[in-house]
Amino acid sequence: MADRTLTAAAVPGTLQFATDGATISALCRDNTIRTWVVETGQLKAEKKVPARSALLAADRWAERVDAGTVRVWDLTADRQLQIMNSVAMSRAALSGDGRWLATADTAGRRVEVREIASGKKVHTLPDGIGGAATLRFSPDGGLLVSTNYDNDVRIWKTSSGELVKKIEDLTGAMFAAEFTPDGQRLILAGLDETVYIWDAKTFGLIRKLGGHGETISALAISPDGKTLVTGGFDVLAEKNPVKVVFWDLTSGKILRTVRAPHRVASLAFSPNGKWVAMAAGENEIGLWAR
């Protein structure tokens, strides 16, 4: 059981806290972005969006107009920021400063990077077989990571498109990736039930954490960089109960384990680190106090 729950009219997916932590937004399965007040649980706003849209941040979303056109919107102001053509968007990620949009093209086996202000495509980056499971920018926007279903992980410099590192010796696809808030570590987890902690400068492997005991489908890192949370996935049946594991990142020890009703689709820390939010296949968002 979560410490608190926020009720939704449809199953939430991607979760995004506002920068002040006062609200949380989710893109739900009925193609509606909903926003709640965290402290009261009150539903603050609802925005119906087209199918296959993406929630990029608490105040940004991307609309796939047709097979090749994407519009980026300011959710708070309900204002179009940019329209981009010739975009294939199976996955999308926005840099923390809102400057860059990365989109994955599964069929074309590539990742494209565009500048939001101009809409201009600045890079086309060759990617792996099966497409990107996850796209993530580093906190300063300087690096872009794509984890692939072919078990490889690619890291590029955002400004130049240079391939900095290709990690090829993993034993399964990585479904979750996050940088620590200071940008010093890259944390990966996925099919092989293991957490990998990499140095984000040298890309040497620092350590592995075992003990979750399930395929890991989502992870989040606290704003102070001290706590990692991983969410599970039963590969035999998506509806089976799974675990959410809290880790001390310094020691690598498990702090506590709680249960989730189904596959964990999304985890997010509030900016003040007080709450961990979870979406796990039911019409609610679970909140745990840290």
C-alpha cells in the first residue's frame, strides 16, 4: 500500500512533477493529461490529447499530427511552441532546459535531435535493432542516452552528435536509465534484474546492485542523489504484483521493499525529495513519503 493515492479516471503512464513540486501530471491511457495538487489530491486540470502523444515534462507535451508531423505544446498556457516536419516518434525526450527534443525512429533505427526554438533537425544518429527502450538527456543536456532492445546502450554528445560510448556487454535490454542529479553517474536497469552504475565521464562500470529479483521496468533517483527507487515487471504476466525497491546509492544496500499491483510504468521523485510517485497499471498514482 502506498502512503497516499491520487485517483485517476484512467490508468496513468508517464509521471512528471512540476518544478515547484506542487502538482504532478500524468498521461493516461484514455489520451488525457491530468494534473493533480499533490498535497490535497485534488484534480486540477484535464487536457484531452491525440493518441500517441508524449508527456515530455509537467508543462510540455508533443502531439503526433500525422506520420511525419509533430507539434510541441506548452501545457500550462495551452500554446503551441513549435511544429516539426519529417519526424518519426516512437520515443521522445526533452532536455532539462527545454532546448533539445530527441525522438526515436524504430523502423529507421535512428535517433534524431531537434532544437525546439527553431524546429531544426541538428543530428541524425544511427541506433540499434528494435529501437530505443529509453531516451534520456543528462541534467545539463550535454549527453543523450539511448538504451536499445538489442541490448546495447549508446551515448552521444548532444551538441556535436559524436558517439561517446557504446556499451555492448550487457546481458539484456535496459528498460530504465537515469543520470544522478549531479550528472556524475548513469544508472541503468532492465531485463537481467540488475542495477548498473556507470561513471558518466569515463563510462567505466562502478558497481552492480543485485537483489531486486525481477526485471526492472522503471527507476528514479532522489534530488539529493542518495536514494534510488526501482520498479519491477513480471515478464510472464504484466498484471502480476511486483516489487518497488528503495536503495541507498552510497552503500548499495536495500532500504525497504514495497509491493506494486502490476508492472511499474513510471516512477518520479518530487523536486523536494519528499514524495516518490508510482504508476503501476491501476487508476491511481501511488505516493510514498521518503
